[in-house]
Amino acid sequence: MQVGGLGLGGMSLANLMEAEAAVAYPKQSKRSVILIWQHGGPSQLDTFDMKPDQPEEVRGPWTSIGTSVPGVRISELLPHHAQVMDKVSIIRSFTHGNGDHWAAAHWMLTGYTGATGADRIARNPSMQSVSSYLLGPRRSGVPSGININDGGFGFHGAAFLGVNHNPFRIGDFSYGNEAGRLPTGSDKSFTLVDGLSESRVMNRVSLLQQFDNMRRDADSTGTFAGIDDMNSQAQEIILSGRARKAFDLSQEDPKLVEAYGPGWGEQALLARRFIEAGVRFVTLNTGYWDDHSNIKNALNDKMVRHDRATGVLIKDLADRGMLDDTLVITAGEFGRTPRINANAGRDHWPQAQSILIAGGGYKHGQFIGATNSKAEHPIDRPVKPADLNAIIYHALGLRAEDTYPNLAGRPIHLYEKGVVPRELL
């Protein structure tokens, strides 16, 4: 994101922050979402759905520990999760039938099937982008959506809703971006370039508007009107300073920063600060969970860091009185095989996975659903991708019958046939 250098020397923002039009959004909501996306697919057996009575090639190398909910036990890899288990719900019976990374991720993140490993094009906008379209940011002067570490197997972009509803993208992108190239940046992205003052920006914007007004009648597609909206919001984002301030961790208690830890922990803290600043939907991508080999070493490293970032985030949100108005989800596109393979890893397994839900106005401190003795498939309360869409949209005050337009201007429902599990309500 940059200011200066566009066309007439006026204010500009690369791609995304040519966005968030200053318009009246059709819906309102006080809630936000933090989606912690574990692209690649984490193992249910080694986290929340342990099977201690099975042989080691099924149960895995870890034991279980007690939690803040009596009788509820989870993996020893998750001590920070254990401390906040009374504030979360674990869906152990999440299931679908697609073992393709891209197809499954597209299904879960957009509410619709479409993309495959051979065709990685986003066919529908993400939940993040739909919430941008229908709700916008909770507070003006910040992006509606922010995506941290947009790795592979993620469809977090706006597709045909347009770049103005793409999330602002920051962090490590080592695994590519199937949703389409999105803007990147840091706190410096929200500052005026050298030599520009607020008054000069305002003068340049005024001149740019005069030229655009002369040409508007020639634009039958509404492009210029959209650009005006984008520049208006971009102007407020730069001049208000709210977005840039959210990056400044020096305002936090050093003990809290230390509790979150570096890397994903610091990014989880940023996610909380973005929500406080008024961002509607933050996605934090942790790790790469496609552990076909040597899963013990892999999870001993990254699950420990994921646990700390997520557990401390949920506790911090609760301590600040923010958890009820912030939905936190951790999920990947599928689970892992019930039996460890010849390479000491676990392969794709869409028939069963575990998903964590915290906050968002829902009831917590529970497991929802169950799998059979080897975590192969649900035996109680199967929960499907459309149900996950329903959980997220419902927390935001949106309904299945709410719509957004496709390229032809025809309405598309947010998801099909999903329901919020009754245990959450």
C-alpha cells in the first residue's frame, strides 16, 4: 500500500486499499472474526480427538492432559488450549468427502465447491470478502479484512466481488496464494510518502476528482464511481492513522507480548489489535500441516507454537471482554489418516477432523459430536462445510438467504443447507 505516485501525482493505494468504498453497507454487526487457518490439514488424533486405547500406529506418539473442563482431555501438545477449554467448543465430527487440498479449502472458505488441484481458480468469494461486501469494517479508517501469512490451499480473496473486497495481506507467503495475488504491506504501508502533507494530499485528491468528474459519463460500468469510493476510503485510512497504530506493539504490556511469543504469537497479538481497531475479519495462517512424513518432529515444533498463539489469544480476548464479540475459529481443509503411514506421517483424510470455535456469542466448554474408535468417521452429530459457513455468518448477524451478486448481477446465497449446531446456541 502506498500514497503518492498515481497518475496526477495524487494519492493512491496498490490494489486492495484502492478499496473499502465509503458507502452505506446493507447490513450491520458488532462482531468480528479471527480465522486461524491451518492449511494442509492438521491431525485430529494428535490434537482434540485422541484415541488412547488404540495401538501407537493409530493413537500417535503423544498422551493426553486434563483441561479447564473436568473430564475433558486433549493432547499434551496443547497446554495453552487446555487452560481455555471452558471458553471453546471442539467439533470432533466435522466431515466431508473431498481429499483435494484446493477443492476442500475452496468449499470450506467460500461455501461452494469449484477449485481443484488441477484448476486452482477461486470460483466464489471467501467469507472474509463477503463480509467486506455486506458489512464493511466495524470502524472506518481501517481495512475490512486482513490476511496474515496467506499460504497455499487458501481461497481468502474476493473473486468476482472485485479487488476492493480483497483482504490486505501481510506476513510470510512462502507457499503461494491460490486466491490471486493480493496486496502486501506493513505499518509503513499506512504512512504518507516523504514530501506529502495532509493538505497536499487533499489538494491532489480534489484535482483528481475534478478530472474524474469530467470522464464519469463515459464510464457505463461504474468503474470511476468505484475508484472515487476507493480513494475516499484510502484517504481516511492514511490520514486517520488507526491502521498504522494497530501495528505498534510497543503500546502493549511487555509481559503480554512475551506471553504471546514470537512469530505466530506476535501475529495473533496483531490480529487482536486489528480487531480492536475495527477490522471485521482477520485470517491468520499458521504453519503447513500436510505432514505425510515424520509427523512427530513436525508437530513437536509447530503445534507448540500454534498452541501458544491460539491459547493466549483466546485468553487475552476473554480478559479484555472482547471474546463474546469476536469469533475465533481454528480449522484446516481436512483431517489426517487414522493410521500412521510407512513414512511416519499421516495422509489426507476428509472423513473426520476437529475444529475449534471460541467466542462469537456461542455457548462453549464442550465437545460436539464424536468419531468411531479410530477417528475414521463421525458416529454422532456430523457437521459439514456448509455448517461451518453457517457458524461464521450467523455470528456476524448474516443469514443463508442474504445474497451477493455474481458477475451477471444475479444474487447468490451465502451458503447452501448449512445450520449452526444446536449445542452452540
